[in-house]
Amino acid sequence: MRVTPTRTFLRSLKKLSPTHQHDVSAALETFLANPQAKPLNFEKIKSRKGYFTIRANYSIRILLRYVEREHYEVAAVGNHDYIYESYF
């Protein structure tokens, strides 16, 4: 499994608190080790082909875009409303 961060993701990540940044890092590490881990709640975005979300914690979501077999681009990070209103 491989993930590639986008500039948008990195800019959004810098705006988060250190605690949330840590949670995002931990979630991505878990995703790399086991994408189907229950706490991540890995789910497909039904309205947008090739996009998925995982949870970093109760309020922070990570938006992923499928690139190719076992490769995702980390497109954005933020609260639920930011992810769904800004991107969809």
C-alpha cells in the first residue's frame, strides 16, 4: 500500500492542531498497515467515483483518491463538513 500527499492535503494538515495532526499521521499509518481496520471506517464516496474517506478521529476525515492498485493520493483533511462541502 502506498499513499502520496497532495499540496492541498499538506496545507490543510498544517492548519490542524498538533493533536489532530498526530491523529492524521496515526490513521495513515494504520491505513498503510491495514486499510480495512475498523477504526478507520474506510468508505467509498458514492457520489464521486474513485474517492474514499477514512477517519483520523471523531471529527477529522481524510479524503483519498484511488490512483492505481494499492496506491492512493491523500487529497484533503478536515472536519466532515469541510470535506463534503468543499469537494462534493
